[in-house]
Amino acid sequence: ISVLLGYFLLPREKDIHEMSVLEADTAAAVADAVESARGGRFIQRCQQAANNYLLSSRELDVLFLLAKGRNASYIAKNLFISEGTVHTHTWRIYRKMNVHTQQELMNLVESQELHDEPLLSVAAAEPKPAKASKRA
């Protein structure tokens, strides 16, 4: 009887396969969540760089793909523009950001600091002294 009971308690091959699929799905979901969080920060860094260097919205689109390491051909196909236009945007981005290579651009975007809350200036953060009243 214990042999039969043990047989019924053992997972079948089908059950093992279903468990491994569920584990793979869970692992994929976790990996997607981590990548999404990284991607969110990456997008914020690109936007921060675009704001700091006064890039246009189309230059931001190109910057995002350049900072991911994409080439002009890939960018042209994904943004539905010519490679010549990509080169023009790239040249303007490099000039505005004072970089000379794609690697320098990638390093600059990566080095952008993200701020959760707007920073206050030191003067705005310090309390103002109270005015002394004149009593006669």
C-alpha cells in the first residue's frame, strides 16, 4: 500500500513540466520588472540630459537610441527618417553636448543624476531673519 501511495504522491512528468513552465514564467516576469525599472531610469537620464543640453524633442528621440548603442541605419528605420537626417541630428546632439563619440555620449547619459524631488537653492532653504520692529 505504501508503494502505491508513494506512486500517487510523486509528481508526474506532465506536472513537472507545468511546474518548470510556471517557474520560467515567474523568472521572466521578474526579469521584465527589473528591466522595466532600469529602462525607466534610463529614459529619465536621457530626458535629464536633453533638458540640460536644450535638445529638441526629435533630438531626444535620436539621443535615446544613440545612448542605447544603436547605429544610424537602425535609428532611421525606427524613427522613419533618412540616415542623412539621423546624421544631422547626431551632429547637433554631439555639438550641444560637447561629445565626440557615441561612447562619450553613452557615458554622459549614464552619469546624469536623477532627482526624486526638485532641489531647492541654498538661499530658498535658509529661513529668513525676522524684521525688527521699531518701537517708539
